[in-house]
Amino acid sequence: MLPSLEEFTQRAGEIRARIAAACAAAGRDPAEVELLAVTKTHPVAAAELAARLGLRAVGENRVQEGVEKRAQLAPAHAALRWELIGHLQSNKARLAAGHFDRIQSVDSEKLLRHLDRAAAERGRTLPVLLQINAGDDPAKFGADPAGAARLLDEALACPHLQVDGLMTIAPLGATPAETAAHAVRTFGRLRALRDELAARTGRPLRELSMGMTGDLEAAVAAGSTLVRVGTALFGAR
Ligand SMILES: *Cc1c(COP(=O)(O)O)cnc(C)c1O
């Protein structure tokens, strides 16, 4: 069940306090870290809670689910941005490009081509992040870090795409300690890769989308600019 607005406000405050503490420890400004509310599997009311709290955007991981919820959203919240954070198949690229404000899960040249064409047809520039499998997790989507430079070059050559940065998901370990170690390694690696790619291309690649309910501190320590939080805001799915 979804929390009340009061309960939701309190939970968001707790997340912001966690972000602030991690920023303080890392000597960072908390204003550099945005909270993205992940509303997947929850009804449209979850997105409305996020909007009422003044959050800029929500994250969905399935195209169809996001499209349906966005259509149901109360008009008062029309300014809310929708970001796709789940795997996207090329055959859904057109639908996604028409209904999402940013796609965080771009992980192949084929998908880049489909999205660029779809954005061109709509006469828009579509912001994207490149999803990198920085934890080498066989169970996760995302481009191989070794192929990231090439994927970025392809993305930068797409006239209707705007590459804001990189995204990753850390692998789960067999124990909490192992999961925590994976998070530190994965996020540090994405940060280093971003710095290297930014230096090589001269593009800022400002956005580093990394960190979720369980590992946002490690992500903020490594330079995350966007933490994607579902469970701690809306409860277990
Ligand atoms: C579900 C999901 C999240 C949110 O995870 P929580 O652990 O519920 O905070 C973040 N990122 C992606 C890509 C997800 O699919």
C-alpha cells in the first residue's frame, strides 16, 4: 500500500538526510545529487506523491507501464518528468521516445539508431544516458565497459540524441558485505570511466545515475548525481 503524503514526506526526508550525510563525508554539495523516485509496479498515485513533494522526475522500468501511468496522471502534475530506467528493446524505441523525457538504459548501437530515428521523426532532441555494466554482472543489461568509448562515439554522432552521462546498477553479492564491496567497485569504476570518456571527448557527461535504496551512500561517495530510489520511498514491491 502506498504511504500517505505525510508518511511519504517523512521517508523522502530520511533519504535526503542519507544523501546529505554521504555528501558531507565526501565533501560534496547535496544540491548536486538529485532524488529520482522509482514508481515501477506502483499505481499512478505514487508518481503524484512524488510530484506533490516537488520531485522533478520519476523512473519507470517498463515502457508500457510508464506510458499508461503518464496518461492517467492528473493534469496538475503535467510538469513531472518521466525517465526510463529499465531495459529497452529496439522494437519499443519509438514508443519510448514518444513518451519518456529521458532514456537511461541505452546500451547498444542498434538501440541508438532506433532512438535517433524516432526522435528525428518527432522533431525533438532526446536526452539519454548510456547504461554500462560496470559491475560485470552477467545478470544485468548494460554495455561492456570495454565497448563504452565506441558506444559513446556512436551516440555523439546521433544528431537527435543528447548524451547526458552514464548509468549503472551494482550487482548483488551472496552476503551484505559482498554486495557492499560490489557497489564500491562498480560505482568507482563508472566514475573513472566517465572521467576518462569526458576527457577524451571534451563532453561533460555530467550525469552519473547510480545508487538505489540499498547502496546510495557508496554511489554518492563515488560521485553520483542521480540516485534512483523506490523501496525506501514507496515500500516493498
Ligand atoms: C527498481 C529499480 C531501482 C530502485 O530500486 P530500490 O532498491 O527499490 O530503491 C533503481 N534503479 C533501477 C534500474 C531499478 O530497476
